[in-house]
Amino acid sequence: MALTGIQIFKLLPKTNCKECGVPTCLAFAMNLASGKAELDSCPYVSDEAKEQLAEASAPPIRPVALGKGVRKTATGGETVLYRHEKTFFNPTVLAATVSSDTDLAALDTKLKIYNAFQYERVGLNLRPELLVVKDAGNGADAFAAVAEKIAKESEFNLVLMTEDAAVMKAGIDKAGFKRPLLYAATEANADEFGAMAKEAELPLAVKADSVEALIPLTEKLTGMGLKDLVIDSGSREIKQALEDQVAIRRAALKAGNKALGFPTIVFPCEMASNLDMETLIAGMYVAKYGGIVVMSDFATESLFPLLLERLNIFTDPQRPMTVTEGIFEINNPDENSPVLVTTNFALTYFIVSGEIEASKVPAWLLVKDSEGLSVLTAWAAGKFGGDDVGLFVKKCGIMDKVKHQELIIPGYAAAIAGDVEEELPGWTITVGPREAAHLPAFLKARK
Amino acid sequence: MGFEITKETYAGAIKNITIGKGDGALTVGGQTSYPFYQFEGDMPNKPIIAMEIWDMEPEDWPEAAKAPFKDVLNDPVAWAKKCVDEYNAQAIVLQLKSTDPNDKDASADDAAQTVKKISEAINVPLIVWGSAVPAKDSEVLKKISEVCDGHNLVLGPVEEKNHKTIGAAAMGYGHTIISSSPIDVNLAKQVNILLENLGVSLDKVIVDPTTGGLGYGLEYSYSVMERLIQAAMTQGDDKLQNPMINNLGNEVWKCKEAKQPVDEAPELGDPERRGILMEAVGAVSYLMSGSSILIMRHPESIKLVRSFIDLAYA
Ligand code: B12
Ligand code: SF4
């Protein structure tokens, strides 16, 4: 349970020395309570108070760091059941499975293919993060060799999946440097796996055959000093697995159940017999609380939609993605090149600039700050009105860069043409197509 | 000590609404818990998928979406029959694209004739989706109401601006209404209240919260739907206890990536499978946020989503 400002205040030195940047310890306490300050900013809190505060302010679902390098990620750390209540923080981690009996040359090819599954969108690189190395029972050396190759030669991070301690040990020896997730401690091997994870300082997945059966296991493991756990309730049937995801999330957030305050791992790969259906099932767990979602394989056609869904669901609802206001040069424009204007909603900008780029026609794209709203939304909200757009064109400096006086506005903003014209005497306001997809044809036809 | 799931306490449920007529009629909604949360409530009716057809040959559909319907794209009646006979469509949605005043501006009479013919040719519920230009829809949907008296069509989108005309006509001739608003809980409620004030029973209303495409603002629709469901079910707001509909196919297949051919986007793989999965993953997102009727385009994505619903419902 979170502490109130007053409760926190009682644990502070009460000297009002101001070193934390606010005038009083009370003000600092209030900021801490509302998440606006970090405890580290006060150099004088006692260790004892720190411990109490850390305990009390520990997130209800533990964030667990996974992997190393460019595809390092984290799972867990969520604080709400519904994204509109605040936001979801750590996007569902996507994984595919590689069997330990995969021949190393074939693995080489596979890694190259998987590596190409990266998509640029709204200024972000969308890509999956994990590969699960699954023990096929062909020995510790083979398992370790596959894990080592993935760890060393690819950006992917790993889940080491075996219930055999010797095989796991070999995997950790070769791939432990990349902070793999160990899968999984069970009732049968929890002592041994717990000790191994602790010694190697690696995150550990815990598997039981129900939500209820997870509780004694995680309690035992946290009792051993392990913190970074990921939980699997064992269900491989989608209805039950959905119930489990909801049960776990609610237990952690609503019932303060510490034993279930961990991110989850789910296995669509074991719930369907083909990748298409796995993809839909994965889509369900991206929306409903899957921490790590494991597929049998990656295919570009199934990954891309899941990455889009994930991007959408995990976007902060309070802050649409934006680009900075200004003049963007596309395809090396000169003083005779056309001038187009749009809003600063990242999605709008990327679609429009992408189409202009594809047209190969050199052009100037003016991006007006519209508080991250799309053309129609901004127009409806009064952030892309005729006077504003006109004023912006005057002030942005484009007039020093071109010799002509023509502005192309979005087709959906046709209604503002008159007002823009009034604001920009002498200019011709041309209404462009509605859909950006029609821009290439439109631009090419102008010559 | 046994583990007990923390259950939600519900103060209301979604209405059961029957669309279509005779043996072709179908009931949607009726759920007494959040979507697919069958451990704490019932979902008496599985969400349904309505297959999308157009009243004019679509020009901007990608090849993948056109291919299954190649032979019928310019004949809405044949197209509707194909959906029902060959693909077992649970319902048909006719998108009245030809009536868009910014495009062909077809007349209300023409549209009404098309709707009547289709309605008589099929035995599943028919949903009619206008051009979303309020004034034109007023005229067109009113005419359709008259001409298809008693067919219990589902007519939309009905907005604040045109609720009076369409509401009155639908009421008079026994149709169901799609009450539409742009991604906003209060506006959704407002349209329903206005319809009720007019005399339309909320038992004849489906809500369209406005649908964003996958990767194109889906999250806004997703969250507003979760909020609408919360208002309806946990807060018991009886002005919002209506099943929801999502015009999904139309949004997804408009996305750039659903249209790009292989040579333009080799990294995205097979355009057909890509589009199908984009539509299907979009559908799953909307099912999880509470959709009762999904309007979809590609027979393969529809098949996938129907099996998904069966699995999740089992
Ligand atoms: C998501 C959304 C929202 C989100 C905001 C998302 C955002 N960041 O903008 C939220 C929920 C906040 C929202 C709010 C509102 N919305 Co809104 N919203 C939408 C929705 C569903 C999608 C918008 C979107 O993201 N489109 C994708 C982007 C990429 O499109 P775009 O910017 O238009 O760009 C395209 C083209 O314009 C073109 N283009 C862009 N730039 C240029 C430049 C040139 C030169 C050319 C040629 C072309 C071009 O290329 C792009 C791709 O084709 C639309 C409905 C729809 N399907 O369009 C309604 C919609 C835009 N909203 C609408 C309304 C009324 C509102 C509100 C006023 C109502 C409300 N709910 O309170 C508020 C206003 C916001 C505010 N702050 O007060 C209406 C606008 C109606 C109108 N014409 O007046 C719409 C059309 C819904 C409807 N059918 O009623 N909305
Ligand atoms: S730094 Fe610590 S002791 Fe000093 S005012 Fe801030 S909270 Fe109080």
C-alpha cells in the first residue's frame, strides 16, 4: 500500500535543509507521495527509513529487466487495469521459440531472417525482443551452443527453457552474460533453480498448474532472496489463461497480493496449431495483461500487426506522439518546389512525409503544432484553423526559401482555405487530396 | 488458504438486441460481464461478424481484399448472396459509398432500391452504413426506412445532427439504429438520450463509438469502449447499455501497410496474409474492448476471428 505524504513526512529528518530542492521536508514528502520526487534527492534519510519507504512504495507488480544490449527490455511495473486510468508502461514482450536441436547453420539463417523483422513507424523502431531456447532433450552442450550463438551473434535476448538443472547450468555458463530469463522453477525443482538464479543474478520464471499454486512457490523464492520473478499459471487453454491473467493483475493491484505481484509469461504457441491462430491469441494477451508472449515462430505478416497493436495499447493516453513544429525538407527541395502543410501528430506527419518521399517529388513540408492532433481532429478542436495556419506560414520562414506563393493544404481541411487566403494575401491556396495515399499522383500531375 | 479471484461487482448489463427479421433474426449483446470475462458473468450471445459489401465497385481496395469477390464487385446483390452462401456470413453490411456527396452522390431512391433488393435476396440481418455525411444520410436513410418497411434493418451512422429525421423514420418503419459519436463517452450518451427523447426505444439502438484502424488510433477507440462498458456495467448507466459495433474492415484496409504491394514493401511479406492478419488482430483488440458486431472484409480474417471467438468462448 502506498503511504500518504504525512506518513512519509514522519520518516524524514524534518530539518528543512532544502537540499532536495524544495523548501521543506513536508513539501518533499508530498512530492514523493504523488510520485513527483525521488527519494534519492534527500541525502539525509536514514537507511531504516529508506527500507520502509522502499517497501511501501514498491510497485504492486515488480518491473523485471530482461536481457542486455539494444534489445534489452523490461516487463511488469504496471499500476492499472485499464490503460485510460493512467497508462500501461512496459509493452508486452514478444518471443519466438528455437529448439535446441536446431542445426547451427539453419539457426544462422533463421537469425538473419528474424533480425530483418524491424519496422520504422512514427519515429520508432518496432521489433520483437526475445527468443526462447527450448530444450529438445538433446543434451546440455547442444542447448548451450544454440543459446550461445543467439546471445553472441544476434541482438535477441533469451529465455532459457528447460527443467533439467544440468542443461540450464550449461546455458547460463554460455549465455548468462546477456541476462536471460530462466524458465522455469516448478514445485519439483524450485530449490535448485532458485539457487541457480540467485547465484547467477538472473530473472527466474515460475511455473505452476494454477494461479493458486503459484503463491507458495513465489513466496518460497522471494524468501530465498529472489526478486525478479516472472509467473506462468500453467493454463494452455485460452479461456482459462485469460481468467488467470485477469486474476493475477487484479490480485496484485486490487488485493495487494505480493505473491502475485509479478509480470506473467503466456504461451500462445501451446494454445493453437498454426501461427495465424497463435497470432490472434497473442493479440488477446497484448491487450489483456500478458507480460511476455511466446509464439512458435516469427513471420513478418504476423509480427507486424502484433507490433502495431502493442504500439497502440501501450501509447500513453495523455500524450499523443508528436514531432516538432517546423519546416521539413523532402527529396532536396529548391525555391520552386511545392509547399505543403500538415499537423504535428506523429502519425499524420509520418504518413504524409512517407508519401511525399515515395513520390520522389522534391517538396517542403510545413508541420504546424496542433498539440499532437490529426488533421480533422485538430480542425474540429480549433488547433488547425485558417488564421493559425496562415500565421504559421508567415512566421515559419518558408517565405525566405521559396520564390512562389502557393500553399497546399490537406483535403480534409478544405474548409479553412478561405481563412488561410485572407491571412496570406497574394497566395494561392490549393486544396490537396484527402488521403495522403493520393499525394504522389497529385504531386506528379502538377508538372 | 485458497486463492479467490477478486471479482468485479456489476451494477448493470448490456441489452439483448435483436436485429433482422423472421428466422434470419439474430440477438446480440446481453453480456453481464466485461468482454470474455466468463468467470464472473455470462455472454449469452457470441459477438458476430458482419461481412462488408459496397454498393459500387471499390476502386481503392488492395488486390488481396478484392480477389475473393472479383466476380461480384459490381453487383451488390450477387455480392451479398456470395457472402451468405459461400462464406456463411452471419450478417451483411452494405456500405452506401455511392451516396457520398463528395463522390458519386447517388440518390436516395437508387440507394433504397439497392437496399431493398439485397434485403430480399438474403436471410441474414442487413446493416446499412451511410456516407457519414449527416445531411445526405438523413435523406438516404429516411428513404430506405420507408421502402424497407418492417425489415428491421440496422441503420447508421446516426449522429446528433441527423438523429431526428433518421430516428423518426426508423421508429416509424421498425428499424434498428446505430447511434454514432466521435470517440467520446459523453457524446455517445448524448446521442442516445436525444434518440430516447425523440421516442426511440434504446432496445432498438446499437452504439458506434467510432473505430480507428490498427496502428491508426485504435487505442482511442479501444479505451473509449472500455470506458463505455464501465459506465454501462459497473456504474449501471442505463443510457449506455447498448451493444457496440465497429466498422473495422473499412479502417484497416485503408492503412498504407494493408495496401502496399510486395515490391513497395518487401519487408512486410505477403500482402494478402499481412492484410488478413492486420484485420484479424484489429478485430481481436476490439473484441477485448467489448465489440458485439464487427464489420469485416476479408473472408479469411473473418474465418480466423470466428474460430478465435469460439475458442475464447468454449
Ligand atoms: C483518433 C481520433 C481522435 C483522438 C485524437 C487523436 C489525435 N492525436 O489526433 C481523440 C479521441 C482525442 C479525438 C478527439 C476529438 N475528435 Co476525433 N477523431 C479521431 C479519429 C478516429 C482518427 C483521427 C486520426 O488519427 N486519423 C489518422 C491521421 C493520420 O489522419 P490525418 O491527420 O487526417 O491525416 C490524413 C489525411 O488528412 C492526409 N493528410 C494529412 N496531412 C496532409 C497534408 C496535405 C497537404 C495533404 C494533401 C493531405 C494530408 O493524410 C493522412 C492519411 O491519409 C477520427 C475519425 C477518422 N476515422 O478519421 C476522429 C475525428 C477526426 N474526430 C472528430 C471530432 C469531432 C473530435 C472532437 C472535437 C470531439 C470529441 N470527441 O470531443 C475531439 C477534439 C479533440 C480535442 N482536443 O478537443 C471528428 C471530426 C469531424 C469534423 N470533420 O469536424 C472525426 C472525423 C470523427 C467523426 N467522424 O466525427 N479524436
Ligand atoms: S533534503 Fe531531506 S532533510 Fe533536507 S529538506 Fe529535503 S527532505 Fe528535508
